[in-house]
Amino acid sequence: MIVMLQTQGLKTLDDIRGFLAGSQGVEIKTLEREVAYAFIAETLRRFGYARLGRTEKGLLRAYVGKVTGLSRAQSARLVARHLAGERLQDRRGAPARPFARRYTPADIRLLAEVDALHGNLSGPATRKLCERAWEVFGDARYERLAGISNGHLYNLRGSQTYQRCRGRVDKTRAVQIRIGERRRPRPEGRPGFLRVDSVHQGDFDGVKGLYHINLVDEVTQFQFVGSVERISEHFLLPVLAALLDAFPFVILGFHSDNGSEYINARVAALLAKLHAEFYPSRARAAPTTTPWPESKNGSVVRLSPRLQPHPWPLCPAGRASPSGSSNRTKPPMSGNQPLVGRERRRHRRSRFE
């Protein structure tokens, strides 16, 4: 609670003691500096502060601090100044003897002229121009600017004189190019709305593995998987174009996550040729925006022996597989031929045991 108090009714020290006891927990609005100084001086004179005892002086200092809102240290300093016979007033302001200014407004305007002619070069380059103007060409106007430091040069550029000479400078605005539309695809039972995701095969003995591009149709669950050596435009675009061309129906929509391998101008141009809509992943969409390719990644891509150049069944008996699990209980695998039929089903079940 903030209140403004009229303290003229407090005539004795007992009144002040009662006021302090009854104002516990009450927040007093801080007075203006000049008003607070006048109140302190008038109160100290009215109660004869210099003639009071130690306890009464402490009581009066607490009272002054409570009413004015000043801290205990500030109140003590003002009381000491009053006892010394000094008039209480605001001593803030410009110093009586300010530091001499080395660079004049004429130098700042000259710096603005140099920047206007050369297009706001860096600090060292601008300083070198001023140095050459003075030492090589003998232009006396650049005598002081020839020895300016890089840091103070930027200080002069931020001064009001410089800003008035150069006018308003707008900061660089980021160019926002929207690629696709962040919304949920609505196939409404029509095939041609694809979901895409990338799967890294993993590294083996320090050798980078392949990247698999998994495209799944949202309605028919039609799926194509392509592999690339690197996940960059040079490798990705030809494979992506071939996968899109392999689908037996017209491509109407293309949904991907926020990876830069898909959200770029090259992929957007490829989809524009097919007149397909591009749907980047929506922010904070839960639980996931690519459920179909994610599920296919786990059930098809990662479990397919054809897409695993070093599957754990080929490891020697008793040796830990690349995934970190032992293959003693895993079914044997002859050569590099993929498992089929009953062996394939037993192989898939054993991986989840």
C-alpha cells in the first residue's frame, strides 16, 4: 500500500516513535529529490537534531528515511551534510571541469563525409583512409582522425552529430522466402499424397553408410525406397526425381519434415514441375508429422537384409554385433543371401526378443 503522509501533526519524539511503530509494513512513496531534501532539512531544524542524544538521533534518522523512502546510508549522508552547515541540494550535473574533447563536431562531420564517399567501410579501413589523407596527401583536416582508434571510430559513428549528417540507416531486413505451406495434407481418399523421410544406415568401421530415401503414399501405402551416398542436392535430386516418377499415379502432395535436404529451392522447383503441393512439417505437431514413413523405417527399411551391408547374423559366433548385442542366440545365415519364408519370420521375431 502506497500512501502520501502529512507529517506536520507530529510535534514530539513520542509522536514519531508512535508513527514508526504503527507504520510497519507500510510502503511510503519516494518523494522527489528536491522535496525530500527540503523535508530533511526542515525536520532536523525543527527537532534540534544536534542537541539530541544518541537514541533520539537514531529515531529521527529512521523517521526521515521512512518518510522520504531513502536508504539508511543516504539518510546518514544527508544528515552529516546538514550538520556540516551545507545546504542540501541535488549535486548531480555536468562536472565543473569536464574532460577536454579531442574530436570536435567538425571531425565527426568529416568522418561522416568519408563514410558517405566510400560506403561505410570497416573501422581499420576507414582509419587507414584518414591516415593516408593526412600523411600522404597532407590534408590538415584529417590530422586528428589519422590517430583515432578503431573502437572510438565506432563511438563517433554512434554520436548524434554523425547520425544527423548521415541520416537514418535502416538495418538489413531478412528476406523470407516461403517454401511450401505448413498445413496438414488432406488426401480425402485420393492417392498421390506422399510422405517422405530419410534414414541413415549407420557407420561401420569408420566408413559412412548410405542414406535411404523412403517415400510412402498416405492412402494406398505404396512405397519406394532409394539410396544415396550423401544427403546433398547433388546425390538426392536425381534419386528423388526417379522415385517420384516410379509411382503409378499422379503426385498431388509431398510432405516432409523440416530437414534442409527437402526444404530448399531445388526440391520446390522439382515439385512445381509436377504441379504437386509441398507441405513442410508443422511446428510442434504431435506426436509426429510423418507417421507412415517413420513406421515403414522401423518395419521395412531397418529390418531388410538387402539394406544392411553388415547385418549382425554375419558376425562370428560370440562376437558383439555392430548394434552392441551378442549374436549367439541369433539364427545362422548362409552367405549374403537374404532370408526368405519361415527363416525370415524367425529372424524378425528374434530381433525383438
